[in-house]
Amino acid sequence: MLLDGDTLYGVTNRGETHEDVRFLLSAARLAPDWRSGSIVGELSQEAWDSPTTIASVGGELLVVCAQLAAMRTGTSPALPFVIAGIDFPRWQ
């Protein structure tokens, strides 16, 4: 997870089974007491193979792709692991 002001970013997944899982970057605007929040945006990229970790560096969002699909199919991950960079998303 990554906290930027009152917005909390996190890598999330949706789906009931390994076959239909989708990985997303989700952003929630936190309440003033930080005990709750509302989703304000979600982002997915086709090139992201199972993002698991995020970081903000120099206005860019870095996403570590863990290649969980390879694990599910019994193949070895491609080394080195990919760290994808995108412009830091800002939702209103």
C-alpha cells in the first residue's frame, strides 16, 4: 500500500478463481479520521503480470509484477522480475 496525502493506493485483485482473477491498482480517499474511505479510481494494465507491490519514485508509480500466472501453470518465472513504471495516477 502507498499513502499519498488522504489517498491510499493498494494492489487489489478481483475474481472467484485463479482462472478469472484480475489485478488492479485501487485508490481510496480516506475519511478525516482515516478509519474508512471510498474508492475513487482503479487502474489495470495488460502488461502487469500479477502486480504485488507499488512505490512512488519521482512522480512515477512503480509496480512490481510477481508473475503469479507462471506459478499457477507450473512454469518458472522469467528473470529478472519486471518493475513497470507509469505516470502517478491522480483521481479527483
